[in-house]
Amino acid sequence: MEKKLSAASLRALNYTKGPEWFCEIVTKPITGDLAENDPEVTRRDPSAVIHADGLFHVWYSKSKGRSHGFGSGDLDAKTFPWDHCDIWYATSTDGWHWEEQSLAVARGSKGSYDDRSVFTPEILAHEGKYYLVYQVVISPYLRRSFENISLAVADSPSGPWTKLPGPILEASADGEWEGEEDNRFLVKKKGSFDSHKVHDPTLMFYQGKFCLYYKGEPMGEEMFFGGRETKWGVAIADKIEGPYIRSEYNPVTNSGHEVCVWHYNGGIAAMLTTDGPEKNTLQWAPDGINFEIQAVIKGAPHANGLFRTSDHDIGPLEGLRWGLCHVVDDETGTGYINRFEIDESLKEYFMKRETYE
Ligand code: AAL
């Protein structure tokens, strides 16, 4: 009898590139300062973890006090846990016990492009130097505030960090607000996918260029396939300080929240979570731009900062093997840090080959 394949079987064959892409991710508690669930202190959005000078290092957003949201009437009041942040850093000898070391990058002085908050950092170690990329906001922080990305450089993970004089990537701001009210949903024109915010920067040295992956949010954001309208773009530069030119293919994803990318097999692998029609998928782009689904996953914790390993070509999941992520306390809204890992106990289960025959 002629073998027939249903639409579902055919479709699955398109994205089940191999069982080695399938996994589940689990979180585990860490110990030390970053594990503290303190109602007055937020530590969130950990960067990638790097190993240098015999230690693991991580950077993260840190702020004090409770949040009041937008529209509290006090323009100086902290709006969200990522407002009034500075970037701090911590070290660990084993990846489990983390000790806070010091401030890395502080907010700028009043009137500067980063005077309100510097947050959501990522790290790139490149040719003996260290580069932090992060989000910046200027005061006052309003619903219609545009959010940008900036960079600081240091000779050692412990700093001192030198900031660039201005952002390396700004929101494209090519939409048009409707009226004067501070309402980010009212627009005459939405503009590009990243017209309002460029967030969650991750800088990768790839094919001899600096590729800045980021999450975009448009002015007049709407719901999109049951999630927020967030997609990723990439901006590419010959020199690390820029200029960063957006890819003509942007957005390069139709889904995803915090950017999570790693090197694999000459391309860039990605884990997309939280929002969009392709949330909870692992994807891979042979050119860093044209991503295809490789596997679906159950989901993953928020704001994953991957351990950067030079072993990323051992297998597709090597660059995702472990890292740090944040947990938000439901009651206080403040954040603290956990560790995530690929659940090794399920490896055998996922590696069993299945066919449609
Ligand atoms: C996160 C990230 C960015 C946003 C805020 C802090 O989910 O997407 O970092 O600005 O929330």
C-alpha cells in the first residue's frame, strides 16, 4: 500500500531536525547574595556567564525599593523593578554559590542619555577585552519613553568600565503617536517592529562582525498570536563601537521575549520563549539571520543568561547547557537569581529516534 503522510506528519518533519535538539529545562536554586529574595532589592536579568581568571562572572540589573508603576504622579518614583537600576556583578568558583562583588556600570548624571536606568546587561569577551551591552532610559520614565542600547568596555571583568558617549542602537522611532496623552497604545502609525523599544541586547562576534541581537517593541503595541508583540532584530557592525546597521531582514524572528542566542555549527542557535506564534521553540540560522525551528520545548525560565563555552559545537544544546535566570516574587515584584540547566535525566528519552514510517 502506498504510504501516505498527513499534513501534521509532514509539518513535523520540517522542524524535527533531529532528536538532539529536543530537551527540557529545569531551574535549581543557587546560594549566596544572588539567591536572596529581598523585598527591598531586585537583582534580575542576568547576563551570560563567562569564565575568566579562574572564576565565573555574571552581571545583572540591581535596584532598591518597591515599584509604583507608571502614572503614580511622582515622575521620580520607581516605576518597575528595572527602573532606577545600576549594573552590578558577582563571581562564583563553582557556578552555584554567587558572591556580589561591586557596581560595574552606574546610571549617568542628570540630563545624560542614561540618567534614569541602566539595565538588562549582556557580556562579550573579545580579544582580551570585556564589553557590556545594556538598556538605557532617560528621565522622566514615561509610557511613551523610547528605550535604547548602550555599551561599556573594560580590560578586566572587575572593571573599571568606560561607557561610550551615547547609545549604540536607538529605537527606530518611525511611528507616529496619536494625541498628547502618555499612552503608548495610541498611534496614528506603528512604524517598524522596533519603533518604541530596543531591549535585551546580546552581542555576538560572528563571521568577523559584531552582531547585536535585540528584542523590539513597536509604538502602539498590540496583542500578537496571544502574546505580546515582541520580535527580535539584529544590527551589525564592523567595529564593536558601531555604527550598528539593522539587517534588511529584520525582524529575524516573529516571536520570543528576552534574547537567548549561542554559537552552533557555524550559525546562530536561539531559544524563543514567552511571546508569539513560535514561542517555546529552539531555532537555528546558518547565517545568523534566517532562523528555522529545530525543536519545540515546554518553555523555559525568564531572562536566561547562558554560560558561554568554547565547546558550543559539541552538539546543538551545548551552548544552552546551563546558565542563570531570574525569578520574580509574585507579591513584591522584586527579583532574584536561579540557575537553569538542561534536564540531563531526560536525555535518553529525547534521543530515542522516532520515525513516521
Ligand atoms: C524584560 C526585558 C527587558 C525589559 C524589562 C527589563 O522582560 O524584556 O528588561 O525592559 O523586562
